[in-house]
Amino acid sequence: MPEKHPEPDLDYLKRVLLEMLAIPSPTGFTDTIVRYVAERLDELGIPYELTRRGTIRATLKGRQSSPDRAVSAHLDTIGASVRQLQDNGRLALAPVGCWSSRFAEGSRVSVFTDTGVYRGSVLPLMASGHAFNTAIDQMPISWEHVEVRLDAYCTTRADCEALGIAIGDFVAFDPLPEFTESGHISARHLDDKAGVAALLAALKAVVESGQTPLIDCHPLFTITEETGSGAAAALPWDVSEFVGIDIAPVAPGQASSEHAVSVAMQDSSGPYDYHLSRHLLKLAGDQGLPVRRDLFRYYFSDAHSAVTAGHDIRTALVAFGCDATHGYERTHIDSLAALSRLLCGYLLSPPVFASDSQPANASLERFSHQLEHDAQMESETRVPAVDSLVGNKG
């Protein structure tokens, strides 16, 4: 009889999420949050290594070393950098990641210089209704029409330079987190710190359950997803399955929900793997989890960055439902709990195809059949086959 799936500690999930939200981590400025997550892995006894730039590559040992799988969540967030020191002592911005300046206006920010940190506010070029009246409402929405007002004596470009502010300095936007009694979680940067928290909670649950995964699993924590490269250089192992963990937009025309976990069938890079996606859907159904299938037209993930880099892997994407993505985001603990439980089930599940341990098939005998997916999955993962697979280790 199969062992019961471990239950994630939701208090732990919420605590690490709140602590991560307090750590600024726009793409390119991620050293501190890398250290934080590495410390959490140390606490769980999960070994890891760091790439030169700071991607975390961990290993949760299984009973079989190949084919192994990877799951990935990203530590970097959207943000901005200083584009220009203006003559009026204010700072022009360039976005880090793809997001609208509409959501930057009115934000409190930290500007990280080479020597210190300054606080400030992002304002439209016309910020006073008493001075500009209705002309404020006619301003275009673009990064060319906002600026940072520093909380420092700074009225000229020379003042900016004297403070040590320079082009390229990172600007981090305050997360403003709020966890309500209704279970809603509102903040900037839930993308993807909420996904990271769900993965850490799943890893904690599996480790504390004492159950050993059937195959090695490699949790990845990447640092450049928001700018596209993500997991491109993060897979040194014989990975056959790669599941990205990210955010699912809740909006008109989308099927995702703040109270469910989403399995993405396609994004802007094209469809995800047929078999791996349906494996995840079946796991969710077997556990009775609220699950949605969705398609993200304006979206790119760590999973596809790995394929683009040339890895011969099956890819899928699971995501927590979130309203107002890349704005002031909101999710619900229901969605994060479902995501974490699905990850627990996936980490302990058999490989989608045991034959993927030999990526170069010499014949069609073991090659997949999409229209006969369920029957083939059953034959590939039945208990005798899995026992045989594990028995061949070493």
C-alpha cells in the first residue's frame, strides 16, 4: 500500500514567504536572498551547490539516480535601475523585468548605491494636483514619465553625484505584505517568492516524513527568470523531467483561480510536455486538490529557458493563482497549499517514463503514445516496473 503523501506546514510556508518578501531581490541584486534560501536548505539537511552567479542547485536523494527530475522556482523579482541623474535632482528609471510603470507610481523604494541605501518615492512627472490640475490625468503611462524623488537634500544632478548615486544603481520596490484572516495574501513580488515558499514547504514535508523519493530530485532556485535566462545553465545532471513553479494570472480570459493550483498547458514559447503535464494533473486529481488547466499567452518560464538552452527534457509548469500579476499581487493560502501538496506528490511519484533514463531510443518500442497516455503510464509505473528500476541502481 502506498505511503500517505506528507502534509506541508502552512505556518512555515507563510513565515518563510514573509521573510523573503522583506529581502529586496530585483534581478541582478539577489545575493542576500540566495543566502537566505541556502540557510533554509541547510536547516532541512538538503545538500546544494551554487553557480558562479548564485543559482542554487540542490539534491534530494532518491532510491534511483537516473532518470532524475528537477523543480525550479525563481528568487529574482521585477524592479528598476537608475537610468539617469536628472538636472532637478531626481532619478529616471529603467525597468528590470517586464512590467508597467502604472504600478510603479506612488511606490516607496530603496535605492542601493555602492556606499549606502537611500529611500524615496516614485512619482509621475506631474505629481501635484494643486500645481497641474487636470493636466495630471493627461500624462502618458510609461517609464519616461516617472521619476524617483529621494528623501535627501537633492535638488540638482550634482547633489545626486555627491550622495554617491550613479547610473545602474538598483531600485527595489517595497513589498507591502498583508496576510488577512480571510486567507488572502497581498504583496508585491509574490512572483515568485510565494512559489519558492511552497517549494520549501514541500521539501520540508518530504524530509520530515522520512519517505525517500523513487528518483533523485533537484530543487533549483534561479536568479534571472524575470529577464529570460532563468534555468538555461542550471542542469548539470541527467534530468529527464523539469517542472517550473511560478505564478498563474487570475484575470478575464484565464482559467486560473486564487483557490486552486494551475497546470499550464502552453505559454508564449509553445505547449508544455503532454505526458508530464497530464502526470501532474493526475497527481492533483488523485489527491483531491483543486486544480485548473490554463494557457498563458504573455508568459515565459524557467522550464522553457532550459529547453531553449538545448536540454533534451520534458517540461511542465505548475503555478499558484494570483490576481494583478506584476502589480500589487494577491493570492490565497488555498492556492499555495494546493501547490505545495502537489509538489509533495510529484517529488515522491515515479518518473513519467522509466525509459527516459536512456534518452537516445534505438527503436520505437518504448517511445510514447499520446493518445494512449494513460495505458502507457500505467504499464511504465506499475509496482513491478518501479521495483525493477530501483533494483538496477549502481
